Amino acid sequence: MFNTIIALVAFAAVSLIGWGVAELKSKACGYVQNEEEKAVDDRLAQQLHENGFHELSIKDVIKSISTKGFTTI
């Protein structure tokens, strides 16, 4: 029983340390797009819109899906 308690405490300690490292890493190593990446994103978005793509709103999605089930004959 004593070994089980030690194992649970050790597991909790390792978990908390790992969580803390992950939180600090995400705050220390931020990602910022450079101008080249932004230009590529803009160019791809422009190509999508030229080819007829438009983003659906939630109302459009609700109209196109079946939310009431199937009708019987």
C-alpha cells in the first residue's frame, strides 16, 4: 500500500512538472508569420475567391444539412 501511494505521488509530481514545462515553452517560443508567409496566405485566399469559393455562415450550413431527420413516404 505504501508503494502505491509513493507511485501516485511520483506520478502527480512528474505530471505537474511536465505540464509546467509545456506551459513555459509555449510562452517562451512564440510563432509570428513573416511577410513572405503572409503574402502566400493572401495569394491563396485570392485564388480561392476567384474560383468561386465563399465561406458559409452558420445559417447557410443549417440550411444545407438535415436537422429534422428523414421524411417518411
